[in-house]
Amino acid sequence: METRINSPQTFQRFHILHRILHMVIIFNFTFLAISGFLLHFSGFGWARFLVALMGGAGAAGWLHRFCAVFLYFGILVHVFWLL
């Protein structure tokens, strides 16, 4: 019996859609958490500084809502993929 130890056999574990969805959800969840903390703790000095870097509270709120829409979109695509 012959065994091939050096055979370059590769397997694709996840479909490309799953990989893209994971990246979308990771990206959006991270920015939702960051912008949510900044908006919630806006009275603290460190948060004021970071909100100013983002362009103000309006820009932080816009980013928060924008990422929320794409997070929901990613979740819906994932649920429909499961069905």
C-alpha cells in the first residue's frame, strides 16, 4: 500500500458567501461597538476626543446607523441561506 505524504490536497471549508458574510458581520459589529460606546459615554473626556476624531457626534451616529443596516442585511442573508 502506497501512501502519499507530500500530496498537496486542499479543501474548501466554507463557501465564499460565508466568508464574505463573516467579514461583513465582524467589521460591522466592531464599528457598532466602538461608535456605540463613544455615543453612550460622550460625557467623558476620552470619548469626546475620539468622537471629535470621527467628525463629531453626528458622524458617529451616522456611522452607527450605517453599520447597523449592513449588520441586519448580513444576518438576513445568512438566515435565508440557511433556509
